[in-house]
Amino acid sequence: MKKWSLILGLTITLTSCDSLLQVLGTANEVLSETGGITEGEAADGLKQALTKGVGSGTDFLGKTDGFLKNAAYKILMPKEVRDVEQKIRGNVAANLIAGKHLDNLVTAMNRGAEGAMAEAKPIFVNAIKQMTIKDAINIVTGGDGAATNYLKSATSAQLKEKFLPVIKSSLDKVNANDIWTPVSKGYNVVTGKSVTTDLNEYVTENAMTALFSEIKSQEDKIRSNPVERTTEILKKVFAYADSNK
């Protein structure tokens, strides 16, 4: 895992926001003499690490079966239907209406979520580009989940706006809403109630929850497990961090 190594390295090296500010604020010529890094290099290194992290996260979930065959993130039937799914399958009338569609619907929902992941990467990258030195300091010193929380705050509205039409298109391609109609009717036969779930909204919310959970999981692992440095700027940043341990 190579995504959050800069965060971990600086967090181990620097114990307070004031100390980090002091390091980043040191004059470039002094830093050069001591083999240190400039404020700009530190910010660039952090952005580089974040970009790698979100890229890996979106690629992981966006591949075929990134949701469908992933026990942690697989999108299941909406709760009200899931609670009585076995009753639908066990009821002759309901099963004739909905039973054969249940697996197809689950597959369609997960394919829609997988397809939406491509929309996330440019939104994340733009948010990272807009990051200020203050943002970087807060992330470095913020502890577990700080980077994920920053990205969630900066991107959630845009992600939902982009995800909804992509997911709708993906669901439409496999006629998921046509599948959902007999499934929901089957539920209504069994329970006498009316399903009100918006399928597009449901999949979108689940896709976003999974995406941020994956990013958080990667961040947590890297904060507790140092990894190799993959670029010159990261090597320089880490070399400076190591020299100040």
C-alpha cells in the first residue's frame, strides 16, 4: 500500500501543528543546507500520496466485480425487501412474480456502482489540487481518518451529482428498474405494504458509502504500516522526515 505513506511519515516525525508549521516555514536556503524540504515540496508530496491513494481506491472498486464479488461492499437488496426475500422465494405467487429477478437486480445494482467509480477519480484529484497548506497540516496532524474526512467534506456533493446519472444509465442498460418493479410487487404481495425505495438513490448512497469506507481502510493501514517511497519527491520528503526522528 503506497497511498498514505507521507501522512504516516510526517505524523511519526512531528507531534504538533506548531512543529509542522515551523518545519514548513523554514527558509528554503536553510532547508537546502540541511538536506531538508521546502513548504512546496511537502505539499506536493502530500498531494502526490493522496492522488495515489484515491486512484487505487476508485480503481479497486471500479473494476468488474469490485462491488459484486466483494463481501464488504456488495450492494444487497433494499432492506425492506431483503427482510422478506426468503418469504418472496417461498411464496408461490410472489416467487412467480419476483423470484427469478432477484439475482439479476442485485447484479445490476452492483454493476451500476462499479461503473460510477470512474466519475470519482477526477473529482478527488481536483479537490486535492485545491488543497491548501493549512489543509495539509490538518490532515497530517488530524490522526486516523483525517484525509478521508477532508475528501468527504470536499467532494460528497459533487460525487452524488455525478454518480446519480451514471448509475441510472447503468441500471437502465440492464433494465434494472423493470426488474425492480416485479420484485417490489412481490414484496407487496407478501407484506401488503408498498415499497417506496428510489433504486437510483439507493445504489448511489451505497456506492458513496463503500468508496469512502475503502479510502478510510487504506488510510488506516498506511498510518500504522510504513511503506516504500515510489517517487523522487516522496523519497526526499521521507529522507527529511527520517533525519528528524
